[in-house]
Amino acid sequence: MDMSFQALWSSMNWSAKTVVIVLLIMSIYSIWVMVERYITFQQAKNQSLKLLGALSNVLTRGDYQQAIDITKKYKQSHLAKVISAGLLEFEAARRDKRTSGGGIASVSAGIAEALVTTAFGLFVAIPAVWAYNYFQNRIDRFTVEMSNSGSEMAIYFLKEAGNAQQKSSVA
């Protein structure tokens, strides 16, 4: 039997050829995604390393606005996006502290909101976990019952086969 690609291709029906073509297209797309992700991550890594070098002196001087401007130059760096967001939030907090006076009053509303959302999350999560554990336990018990029943059935059939063999050898 000829196992060359041409012989295999000619022996396939249309549905097998369709599957092979779809798999080939998916394989090419998968390789393309791998290469694209590799290139993107390499560029992000290189830009992040350059960003760290550019930010070191600026941050030690405390010039946060210039640091924000520097991070905007590195558009492919994920680190630049995170540092920029952090610096913007830090600058906003500094401005708010200067204008509102800061203190416990400025953070108490955020703490109260966090406590309420945590309580609501627990209110939703605890019954869900209880139900999950209840049904998982029921499934486990059902599985054990099925296994035991299967074992008992196998033992019964083995005994019956032994009895049938014994009766046939006696006769």
C-alpha cells in the first residue's frame, strides 16, 4: 500500500479532505498566534527594561508628572501602563489630600463601601459553597452506591457462572 501524501489524499473522501484542510488552517493560525505573541512579549519586555532605566532618576527626584509623561512614550510596555496608572492615582490622592485635608474621614467612606461589598459577597458565596458541597456529597454517595452495586452484580454473575459450570460438569 502506497503511503505517500498524494496516495493518501486521493484515497480520502470529501469529508476527510475537509477535516484535513480545516486542521491545516487551524495549525497555520496557531503558529501565527504563537509567533505574534512571542514578538509582542519580547517588545513589551524590551520597552519595560528601557522604561525602568528612564524612570530611575526621575522618581528619585520626585518628579511624578515627568514620570507619567515618560510612561506614555512606552505604549507596548505593560509595566508602563501599570506604573502610569499607579502614578496617576498617587498624584490624584496627593491633590485630594492637599485640598480636603485627608485624615480618617477621607478613607472611612471607602472602608465602609469595602465592608458592605465584602458582606454581600459572603452572603452570596456561603450558600453557594454549601449547595456545592451538598450536591458534591450526594454525587459521591451515588458513585459509591453505583460502585457497590456493580461489584455485587459482578460477584453474583461470577457465582452464577460457577454454578452453571458446576451443573454442566455434573451432568
